[in-house]
Amino acid sequence: MADLRDLYQELIIDHGRRPRNFGPLPQANRRADGFNPLCGDRLTVYLRMAGGVIADARFEGIGCAISTASASLMTEALKGKTVAEAEALFAGFHALVTGVAPPAVATLGKLTALAGVREFPARVKCATLAWHTLEAALHEEAQAVSTEETP
């Protein structure tokens, strides 16, 4: 089990230091901004939708290693997915990192590397920021996403 944790930790570090799909997406037809006021993570998720499918996904912004790795892994996992498949992926990922319900781990692939954040509740917000921002982009919500409730 320690070997698997080491592998997961290496994957998170790699995606945190060298995020995939990082930068603007000029052809994006959906986008949303997200912010975690507790730690300062701030990102924008860009999507190019074609025929109800996520043809491309990118992100940019600043954040901790967990936030960046989560966004990087998310954008890799989204390409080619329908909106319904992306929402199901988010539901499974959210269940994984919050420990609310056992997710179908087999469908999550590399995203399972972030399972350990459930042991650190403050880090769950870092891991899910990109995903909540994705939801806003999918549904074309104009208001920025925040990890904190607004009064």
C-alpha cells in the first residue's frame, strides 16, 4: 500500500509542477472563474464544446499543488466526454475526496491519486475548486465560483 501512496504522491507532484492543459483556450465557447478565498487559489476553466461533447479543456490561474494537480488531471479526464459524463465524473470525484459515499473508483482512473485529501478537510476545497468551476462553465453561469458561502 505504501508503494501505491508513493506513486499517487508522485503523480500529484508531477501535475502540480507541470500541469497539463495549462493556459488559455482561444477557441473556448464556455468559461468560468473560481476562487478559494481561504488559501487564495484562483483559476479559470475553459471548454470548447462541439456537438454536446467536451472537445478541449484547459485552465489557467494560480494555486497550491493540490488545486493545480486536480485541475490538470480533470482537464485530461474531460476530453471527449459528454456533459452528462463530465457531471458523473465530478460526482464520483467529489464522493472520493469527501468520503461521503464509496465512488466507482474504476471510472476515475488517475483522479484516485487525490483520494488522500479527504483526510484533510481544508484541502478538499483545493481539490474540488476546479470541478465546481467546471460545473459553472458547463452550465454557462456568469458568476464566479467560490469555495465559501456568500452571505
